[in-house]
Amino acid sequence: MRFTQTVAATLAAASVAVLASSCAGPSTARRAEVLPFIADDYAQALHDAKARKLPIFADSWAPW
């Protein structure tokens, strides 16, 4: 009987915590930044990446 009461109290507390956190208001997370695509200008891509201290992502494909 004691175990059942403990489990019920734990579930009730967890439910209240989940509901309270979802009603807390807007998130303070930053918006995702859109990645600019630079086609056929490696020098410009390298310059921009160095200026912003970001890595370069190179996407390539072949028509075979």
C-alpha cells in the first residue's frame, strides 16, 4: 500500500512539473540562422567563413 501511494505521488508531482514547464511562456532559445549558399566562388566562401569564424561545408556531385 505504501509503495502504491509513493508511486502515485511521484507521478502526480511529475505531471505537475511537466504541465508547469510547458505553460512557462516563450522559450529563450535563439532562432536558427539560415546558412547562405555560395555557388562557384571558393574565394568568397573562404573569406566569409574566416570573417565569421565558421567552417566551410562543400557539397559536390557527379552526373554519373
